Amino acid sequence: MNTAEAIELATTHLSGHIGQSFDVFTIAKPAKMAAAVNLAKIVSKLSPLVGNLIEFTAVDLLNDEPAFMALGKWKRQDPDFPDALFEGSITPPPGFEIKAWFPLATEITARFKDSQERFTGDNIHVAMLAWLPENVLFRKPTLIDVCVVSGRSVAKARDEHYHNPPDYLVLEPEDTSARTRNLRQTNTNGYKWQGTAKDFEEAKKIVASWSLQPPEMPPQDSGQIHMWLHSQKVRDDGITACMFVQLVEIILGGIGPKSLEDAEVSSACSFPDCRPPEEGLLALF
């Protein structure tokens, strides 16, 4: 069995459990209509808990497939990447980054910020597992659908959609492989233009001088964009580090802290001289 066949088999096996309820907790039926309305507003708050439970359950389900038993074993890798990885005789090893999605959520669920660098072998796929309570608002969480797609294609589509400098930058993480595991950077970061219209026109000229043009992105730790950010530090005519504001989420956006509203205020962009501007950006939020 090769990697592609293993992923196809795993996808088929997971899809075979659509409609299955997870016997981990039960939400009581609302006693009154008003209680049902209130429950509808907060039931999605269970997503983080259900997401972790689904990750555990998905790995157990994959290990129940007889075809995998003679070849190795699926392993959950919290907090490592990906969430589920097959350890055995299949090379490269197939894996899944598992995302539990609550379709009626009023906030962001199933975040996906992993760098394209994570998916160079195309052996890691994203498994989107959609869930709802059995009766929409109450009873046990139930798997309602499964979608498995190439992680590389998702990351590439995300970056090509958002990377549009100077209006919006998507930056690959720096090379932090020498750091301890808990300090390594693996996610992309998004930056939104916050300067004036005049400065925007000048920034477009700078972007036009880059060796790589959008939607192409500089490779990991190329320094092309970081050097540009750093070069603006000495300027005080509007093209400063405050022209970019790190967004709360790259995929679906979101409502950030109060500092987002004040990002254009000059005092919000006063960084110590000893720190590069990109670090100052991160420090804002």
C-alpha cells in the first residue's frame, strides 16, 4: 500500500462513520423555547472540547481498519504536527491534520494557519469533520460529514487568496529549527495595510521591485519582506511598522483587541530601537 492508497482508504473508513454519535457527553433538551434560543447562541462553545474528542476518536477509528493493522499504527501527535500520523511500513507516512467544524458556529472554528512548508511531500491531508448535536441543539455530538483534501492545496489556495502586497502580506515563518520544540514557528502570519493612500502608492513601487511577484511568496526565511519591514523603521513619514497590523486569523478574519482600532495612532507604533519592527508588530497584540 502506498501513501495515496492509505489516505484514500482512511478517508473511506472515516466517511463510513457519518451519522455516528460520540458517547462522551449529552446536552439536555431545553425545557422552554427561551432556553432553546439561549442554547443556540452558546452550543458552539463546545467546539474546542469536541474537536479534541474527535481527534482521539478519529485515530481509534483508523486503527480499527484491518488493512492498516498489518502495516503499522495510527498515532495521535498532540501537540506535534500532524494530528494523526501513520507509523509503519508506508513511505512517506500518511497523516491527517484533523479539523472539527461546527457549521452553526458564531465564532471561528477549524482554524488553518500551517505553513506550506509543512506539506511539501503532499502526504499530509486536512480532514474536516463536521459535527452537530443529534437534535441540532441537544443530545450527543454527532458526525454529520467528512471532507478530506490535500493539505498542500489548502495552504496554497489560502496564501494565493490573501497574499496581495502591499495591501495584505502573508509571511512564511522564519527558520526556527534550532530552537526548542515549544518555541519553533510553524504558522504563517497575515499583515494588513494601515497606512495612508499616498504611502500605499509608494509601497506599490517597492513591491514592484521585488524579485518575486504576487501571488508568489518568498520562501521560508528569505528575508525579502522582513528586510523591507526593517528598512522602514528609520522613516517617520507614514511608512513605518504600523502600516501592517497582524490579523487575528488569516483564514476567516475576526475581531481583534482594542489595539487594532488604534493601530494608526503614531504612539501605538513606537517600538524600542533595539527591536526589529516585525517584533514590534507582534508585541502590539
